[in-house]
Amino acid sequence: MPFYHKLGELPPVKHTTFYKPDGTSLYREELVSSKGFSGIYSTVYHHELPNSMKAYKDLKLASAELWTEAPTLYMHSDTDKHKESGNFVTARRTYLENAGCKISIAHVDEDSEIFYRNVRAAEFIFIHHGAGVLYSQFGKNPFGPGDQIVVPRGTIYRMSFEDLDQVKLVIVESDTAFEIPKHYKNDNGQMAEHAPYCERDFRPPEYTEPILEKGEYPLILKADDRYTEHTLVNHPFDVVGWDGYLYPFTFNIKNFHPKVGRIHLPPPVHLLYTTASFVVCNFVPRPFDFHEKAIPAPYFHNNIDSDEVLYYLDGDFMSRKGVVSGSLTFHPGGITHGPQPGRTEDSIGVEKTEEYALMIDTFSPLKPTTALQASLLDDYYRSWMPND
Ligand SMILES: [Fe+2]
């Protein structure tokens, strides 16, 4: 999505004859497009029909169960408290969700040959721990710690890991696309000089040879909380070439170039992506504010119409005590939050932070699930008490 990309073989003119080496049989052209035919798209050329399927069945995979009696409260979750087993699809546990956003954690400890397609949501996959390759019909996206992979809605993909000992993913689903904020681009769509990243910081898919096997290929389709398995007869990665703007892309959090102010700058300077219903931000190491009397810790704030979710990756997060790598905090909109007692004073005179964190701010209320309930640390809401 950040820019036009092409891989492999393409015919000189789209929607015209494009023959295989035998000179008589055609490659199959597939347009993968958003917003009907009006949004970004890619044109993909397959060896065989991309939708030949011989069977389907309903799958009963665990879906999120809402914590219906959840109080309105500041919450702190230890996302490593209960590690569920599973592959890159079945290990996911949703912690918070609303109609436009689902936030899940996956401790992946099983390899899998399955193919997966989320037909209702784009996916943002944060690699907290682990390394491997995401394969799709667009090629391969190698990944390692700190990588953030955006997978467009409808992409068929699978994930392969180097070592399953310690794989942890944070997955955010969105019913609309993850977009580069408009104000980061100039009128021609190029990343502006003031943006916190540029085109070179993004990694599009790399070329892989088309796989021409035939057989039975299980493809799991996720539509909200319902799962259906299609049995494909052509290997889904039989693509000889493609071009366009729609494809999985990777951006590592260490490539986010932070902005620093004379006095405290609010979270919009940490903005990574926008969707129609939430934003994703990256907090990274940076020098603190340079006014001689600056208070680097944030002031108390009440975001009256946004829920805030922070996932802590590494370092000492400046405004929160008690959080560690793997902590997730949830601050519902409409109630005030800010630094715990002592954190404001402690921040004065500090010159830099080494924190890494991921933030999701939603414009509609999030609903906690029983997975969040089961991993809660009981006393977080008391952490603003003077003597605690
Ligand atoms: Fe906040």
C-alpha cells in the first residue's frame, strides 16, 4: 500500500492474452481490489483458476467470549499469564473488541501447513517474539522481532516460524484498511519530508517461484467469528506475477523516526497508521522535551471519546509503574488517566527514554473478553492511590 510494486512476469497490457510457455493455455488474471473497483488494487496472474474448490466444511474454532459483566475500570493485563497452544490461527485469543477492531494475542507453538484468509478484516501483525516468513499469493515477507506486517483483507497467507520456543504475536484486526495518514503524504502520494518514515522503511513482498502443484489445500476462511474450511485443488501460491498497490507490507518499529518537542507532544506524533475506527501508534526511544522546565511525563488527560490500549514491548515506560514487557493496559474513554504518583516528578530532568510500546486508540468503546478478565492484575485501578 505505501507505493506501487510489481514482481514476476506480467503481460504488457492488462486484460489481454497472456499465455503460458506452451503458447496455447492462458494464465488466469485476478483483480484484487478495495472499495469495489474504486480503491487500491493489484492484478495477479495465476497458473490455474484461483477459486477451484472441491469441498467445504464448518469449523468450530474457539471464538472470543465477551466479559459481559466487565466494570468500567482501568485494567492491566499480563498477556503471558495464560499461554494457549496453537498455530498462527488457532493460538489467537482476543482480549478486546468492537465492531471495527479486535485485539488478540497469540503464543504460537505449533507449525501448520494450513492457508488462512480473513474475509472481513485487514490484519496488523506485530511480531513481539519470533522470526520466520509470511507467505502469500504476493510472495514472501520475512519477519523478525519488532516487525509489523499489514495483511490486506482477503489475502491468502500462512506463517512459518524458525523456532517455536518463544513466538508471540499481537494481532489487530480492522474492518477497514490500515492507511498511512494523509498528512504524512504530499499531493502526489509521496511520503512527505516531515513524516516519521519514508518509502525505504517499508518492505514489500519478495518474489517466490510459483508453486504448480495440484492436490488438496485446506484454506481456513474467517468471517467475523465464523470459520469455514475450503478445500482448494490448485496451490494458492501459483502466481507467476502481479503488480499494484495492494499487498502485505512490513515496517519495523525501530524504523519509526520519533518527533521531539520543546515541551510535551501528544500521542498523534507517534501515529503509525489510521483506520476508519482506530489509530495505531509506535512509541520508540527518543530524547525528551528540551525546555529547561519541561515535564516529560504526560499531563492527566480525559479522552472523552477514545478508548486507549497500550501494549508494552521493552524499556521503562515513562508514565506507568508496574508495567513490564507483555503488559497490556486498557483505559476506557471518558475517564481521566495519567502518570501514577511520583512518575511526573521522576521524569523532570530526564533526558531520554528507551521505551518501546504499541498503542491502539479506538473511536468506539471496546468490550473486554474473558481472556482479558482471566489475565487481569487485580490492583491496577488502585495504582493512583497516594500510598500504594
Ligand atoms: Fe493516554
